[in-house]
Amino acid sequence: MRLAFMGTPEFSVPVLSELIAAGHDIAAVYTRAPQPAGRGRKLVSSAVHQFAEANGIDVRTPKNFKADEERAAFAALDLKVAVVVAYGIILPQEILDAPEHGCINLHASLLPRWRGAAPIQRAIMAGDDITGVDVMRMEAGLDTGPVLLSESVEIKATDTFQTLHDRLSYVGAQLAPRALAALGRGALLEKPQEEKGVTYAHKISSDEARIDWSRTAREVDCHIRGLSPFPGAWFEVDGARVKVLSSRQAEATGIPGTVLQAETNFVIACGEGAVELSLLQRSGKRAQPTEEFLRGFAIENGQVL
């Protein structure tokens, strides 16, 4: 099937890889333009950009599709379908309608729960037990289109954003070729999303990533795991910001934010229960296990964070 692939982050790469392996004709890959990164602020191409170039596929990086020439160039590809996976650019109706079979999107949640930009983080942060990947037909609304294929994935008590991201990416890579095969046979059934249960996965702000020790230990643990490794839940101590990349619930109680243990273990009291922090990172430093972190940072039992 002649198609365009539209995606940007590492999450999207396995899907593109499977579509290539399945023998589809990838007419072009659309991705976000290279962005400045690192201390030198050098332009770095997206993961999808790098993968597509390595496979000899034409890569296009329009800022948006407002210009007539960009819309005309897309239409000129004469596509059967466009596959969209975490592209990060809003597609106008003219683009959605250009391929013969429209545009289909792989979304990392079970819609209508967690429409929007950060579904994986939000699912863990909310303490959900189940999430998944939906293949949906795109409409002008934000993730409102009918669902074509779906697969559920359990959220484990130890899952971080990274581990769940990787599992969902793999599931999406298996669903995409199945969806296109069914589309080619005319066998895809469209299921409208339910009107009840709609939630939105808004982008994570830096302030929101700050740990609120007054919440329950379970909520704090979910918050930390849902933001690990990026953008990283954080707290401040002596004016320094510290990210927490790994945690678990602990059997202890105390005034919220109080350091209950700061030796080989690092245990902080929450509004109910406590959490043990096991991997931390100071600003500009590498991540460190608790014992190593505490050797270089004077934190005492009874101190309030």
C-alpha cells in the first residue's frame, strides 16, 4: 500500500520499521524539523528522521500545513493512506482528506480515556491498572475519531514512563500492519468512541512535576514513576532541585515531607504512608543510587523537604 508515515519520537520508530518490513511503499516520512539540543544547542534530527534517512526514505519537515505548497505537495504523493504516530503537528482537514483512505493514528491509550499529548505519563500518574494502544481514524477533533483496532496492556506496579512506553511502542508496531492489511481487504470496522469516560492527557508542566508530599504514598509513587525518566518528578532541598527517577511505597509514617531515613535507604513521609527513593539526580549531574547520592548531599533524619 502506498502511504506516508508521520511521526517524530522514538516511540514511532518501531511502527515505521514494521511497515517497511511488511512491504508497504513509504512514499515519504513527515517529522518535526531538527531541534536545538544539548549545551552546544546543535540541531538534532528526530528519531524518526534519522531512521527514515538510514532506510533511504524521503524525509519532509514542514513547520505546519498552512502553506498552499505544503498541502499540494502532500496531495501529489497520491497516497492510499497516511499513518500517524506521535507526529506533534496538527493536520488540517485538507490533509486528513487527501489520501484515498484518509489518515489513521496510533494512540497510546484506550480511548476516550487520555486523549491528548501525554497519555502514557497520565495513565501511570492516575494509578490506572490498564491502558493500551488504539488505531483510530483521524478527525479534526483531538483524538475523537472512531476506533479501528485496539489492544489492552496491563500497567504493572513497577512500571515507569519508560518501561510502559517501550511495551506500548512494541504493541503499536504489531497493530499497524494488521490495520493496513484489514484496510486493504475492506475489513476494518469503525467503532465510535463512547461519550462517557473522556479524559485529557495534557502536557506535563515543570511545576506540575514537583512532588507534593501531602498526597498518599501510592499517589506520590505513581507520580514519580509516571514522570521517570522524563521530565522527572522533583523536590527541592537547600535550594537545589533533585529529580527522583525510581521509588516504591514504604511501611512508615510521619509528617508529610519529613525525612524518616537518610542512610543506606532514603524514606520520606507522605500524607499517608511513605515512599523510598532509590535513584536520584541533581541538576546537571548524572543519576545516582540513593547511597551514593546521600554521600555527596548532607540530608539528615527529621529534615523536612
